[in-house]
Amino acid sequence: MDKCIEVAKLEGANKIILYTNHKLTAAIELYKKFGFSFVSLNDDKYLEADLKMELEIKNPIIEN
């Protein structure tokens, strides 16, 4: 997860969005530990996903 967040910052991302399932409690706890929070799931993009989480990226770094 650290590497994912680092790459997102380097790419200049403002947020990371993930879709998961309520049954994956260990994964959800990991996401929360890294600062992800629940947001409204407005679409059924993935059949198995019933939760959507986001992490706002602070201080994105854009390398040229």
C-alpha cells in the first residue's frame, strides 16, 4: 500500500479510489489504517464490489 500511495503522489494523483466487498474485513481494516474512508457507491462497476473507498492524496508530486 505504501508503494501504491507513493506512485500515486509521483503521478500527481489527487486521490486513490478502490472498490471492495464488505466480506473482506481484513482488507477493509488495512485500507482504513492507511487513511481510506467510505464514500457513496453510485454505480455497480464491479459485480462483487459493494463498497467504495477513497484516499485523498496530500501534496502530490509531479515529476517531469
